[in-house]
Amino acid sequence: MPRRPGRTVAPLGSSLLGKPDESPRRRRIRVQILLTVSLLGANAIGLVVVLTLVSVVVPGPNVVTPREYWWVNFIMLPIYLALAFLIGLVYGTTRTVKGLRWAIEDREPTRREQVRTLAMPWRLTRVQILLWTVGSMLFTTAYGTINPGSIPKVAFTVVFGGITVCAFSYLLTEFALRPAAARALEAGDPRRIRMAGVMGRSLLSWLLGTGVPVIGLMIIAIASFIRRDTSSTQFAVAILALGSVTIVFGFLLTFLGGLATTAPIKNVRSGMAAIEKGELDARLQVYDGTELGELQSGFNRMADGLREREKIRDLFGRHVGTEVAEAALAKNPELGGEEREIAVFFIDLVGSTELAASQPPSEVVDLLNRFFHVVVEEVDRHEGFVNKFEGDAALAIFGAPSDIDDPCGKSLAAARCIRDRLLVEVPDCKAAIGVASGRAVAGNIGAKARFEYTVIGDPVNEAARLSELAKSIPGALVASARTIDEAKRAQGWKLGDSVTLRGRSQETQLAIPE
């Protein structure tokens, strides 16, 4: 969905993660590559941190160049790194891909598979914790047997490197497994089981990027007070090096945590922009298991509600008319009405009884639909609205519920246009139209539980009687002279005789098109 001209927001927050609808094989390859790169990158960062700390930062015995450490540095260390690589990388990614078999097979996950998928970043991080804990114990013991004074230095260095690796491992694997998490969240709403929410991510980034290095500086300072064999140069180097580590890796951890937080927010922002443009079918891919995932789900529920509301509004407008629907939505409708000067016309099919008896019902319905299509289209075009359909007849109102300019002129124009179009577009039916105007009550009529908007008054009765009369007049279109007189534009009409319509005591002067 567009975020701004020329830019789009990736459905999963990053183009590296592909699209939710890509093939299972492509998804498996993508996840495996991203996992491999993530774990290799995290451990490479950890090794750099360890080498930097042990060689130039942490005060203490030199454990890098002395010959007595050769069997640890050149035999034990490479062997353990190789084993850790096989266990952490090969076993970890293989186990992960196996646990995501449901996504690779493109099927719905079970509840257990959903929970396992969302917990996968933490499971992989636990493997890294185990490997670095074993390494810390192993190498602290190995170096300590040669020189007990190296134990604090080696222990602190390996633990610090392990913490850094685990932090990067969690954030990077969470990113790599985002497509699988999206599929799992799509299948339901499992409980939030990830290691940390938004606040947890922020605290994790601060703790590992800032807190731990500062604690390291404090430990070095305390050690220098106790041992008193640390020179000012060594202490300055330690401060500068750990400060650099804090700046570099603290920035990286904060950056990764920020990306994990802002990606869903950008996703929601793009969806809101689409909603503002009227794209109510906008839907977000939910891929975050924290509060931000709930925000994405909330947006989808909001969009569903808006679509349903718009559908109801559209159906409401089709049933009662757009103007009536808008008036009802703008204020709470109540029973009763108001007097208004209006113009109306009543249109009725001629010979509809014989038509229904001689043709199949489906053909009669098709004819009525074509007939009413012309009526509704012209009434709308002339700013009126069809108040009701009565079998094969319809009542159109001009001037209520909204005021319009020249309701009489527009009702006359609409009636003539309908008559002319029916002759061409629906020649297999004939309709009679009566047009009248005057003062009537317009409002909601019925009961509190069920009512409708309509108009009641003499103009409605007069239009219905004129429609009956029009069935016997050439052209089948008759209007009252009063409507002609009150219209601002009513060219092409001529006045005729005055008649007393059925049910009325006063005479009505007729007008017919020239």
C-alpha cells in the first residue's frame, strides 16, 4: 500500500523477507539463508568482541601470545569453535526448518506448531546461551589451570561476548523468522509467548548495549583498586575500548530494536493512508507477536468494521435514498415531520396486470428492473429521490429531505426525460406520469421500532390521481398548472382544461407537454 509517491511499505516490514504469498520452496530457502547469515553474523560479532577485550581492553595476564597457552589457543579453541558451529548453526537451522515444516508445506498450523513458531527465536537464543556458557566454563578452567590469575579476565571476556551474541542472535533470528510468525498469527491468535514485548526490547537493547559495558568498566575499576597493579595507561585503554564497544554495539542493538519496533508502526501508517484514500479493502499482514502485533490486528478489525459500516450505509442508501440515509446518519432520526414546499411525481405502468398474467415472473421482474433503472437514474440526475416503490409504480420527491433549487422545474424535467427514455430504452412497456406540487409534511412515519421517511399531503394524492388520468391522455404525462406556474424553468408545456380529480373537491387545471 502506498506510503508516499514512489515508495511502498513491504508487507512484512522489509523487502528481504519477501511477500506472504510466495511459494513454499522459495520461503524455505529464504528463511534458511537469513537464519544462517543471522547466526554467523551474531557469533562473528561475539568473536570480535572477545578478541578485542582479551587482547587490549581487560587488564590482567596476557593469554594471547605466551607459549604456555598454545594448546588452548591453537587446538582447544579451533576444535570448540568448529563443534559450536556445527551445533549452533547446522543443528539450529535444521531444527528450525523442521519445526516450520507446516509453513513449508503450506498448510494450516496446529496450536502446538503456532506456539513453537512464535517461540523459535527464543529457542535458538537458548542454544547460543548454552554454547557460550559451556565455552565460558571450559576456557576459564583451561586458562586457569595454566595461570589462576587469568580466571577473572577470561570469565568476564567470554561472558561479555556471549551476552552480546545472544542479544544479536535474538533480534536477528526474530527478523529472519518474521514470515513464519506472520503465517502463525494469521492462523489464529495464540498467547503472547515471545521473550519480550516492546518495553522488553527497549530494555534489552539498553541493557546489552549500554548497561553491560558500563558494568564492565565498573568491574575493571574495582579490580584495579583491589590488585593495584593496573597502570593508568591500561586503565585508560580499557575505558576507551569499552567506550567504543558501547558506542558501536550499543548503536547496532538499538538500531535493530528500533527497526523491530518501527516496522509494524510504518505498516499501520501505510494502512491508515490507504483508508484515508477510501481503500477500505486495505489489510495488514500481522507478523509481530508483541503489542505491535495487537496494533496490526486492531487495524484489521477497524478496517473490517469500516467496510461493514460502509456496506450497511450503501445498502441503507439504496433502500431509503442517499439523502435520507445521510440525514439519518447526521442526526438521530425521530418520529414526526415538518411542512415543506415540495414537488412530486407518481409514475405507474399501464397494463401491468395483463403483463403479469401473460409473461413468466422472471421476465416481468426483468422488465420492472429496466423500467425502474431509468426512473431512478433520471430522478437522481435532477436532484430528487425515489421515496418508495409500490409494485409497478414509484413516487419521486423533489425538495425533501434536502432543499434544492427549483423543485417544480426539476420534477417536470425529470418526468419528461423519463418519458422520452422509456420510449427508446424500454419500448415494451408504457408508463403514465402525474406531476404535482404544494405543501406537505415530510418526515418519519411509523412506530419507534420501525418507521420510514415519506411525505404526506395533498400534492402526493394529486400526483397519484394525475397519473391515473394520464393513462387516457396521449403522451401519458400530465402536470398540474400550479407546478408549471411555480417552476422557474418549465418551457414546452401548455395549459388545458380544469377537472375534478377523484377524491378531491377542488378542480385541478391540467398541463401537458407541447
